[in-house]
Amino acid sequence: MIKTSLTAAAFAGSLATAFTMITAASAQQPAPAAMEKCYGVSLAGKNDCAAGPGTTCAGTSKVDYQGNAWKNVPKGTCTAMKTPKGTGSLTPIKS
């Protein structure tokens, strides 16, 4: 039978390797995409927040494409989004 023993030096080396691997893995994760508020593109009850008078916040818009309700979208894509009521807007859409 072969006996193995874990010395303090071996343990410290293993621990250092583990920390290095964790640090390297987290450093390789991409940064979260930049987002912007896009008004008039969310479906009823699917807005992220600020749905205007009579609503409180996320998920409270009353109709599809409500002009004063916004949804977070990737930066630079809002005004290219087409809906049955027009395109998305970076500012609230007045009805």
C-alpha cells in the first residue's frame, strides 16, 4: 500500500493554483453590455419601469407599446426597433 501525505507546501501550492484559475476565469468573462431606456417598445405588463400615471413600476404598463413605459435594450438599438405604433424612442412618447 502506498501512503501519500499532503504537506503544508503542497497544500499551499494547490490552493494558489485554485485561486489563480478562479481569477483567470472571472477575468475572461465579457463585460455586461451597455443598456439604454427605450420607450414605446414593451408589451403590456412587460415594461422595466416608469409606466406613467396609474402605474407603479416594472410590469405595470397597461397596453402594448405604451409611450411612457420603457424597456432596457442594448445601447444603440432603441430607435431602430419597429412596432405597430412606430419606432422606439429614447424619450417618452406623448400619445
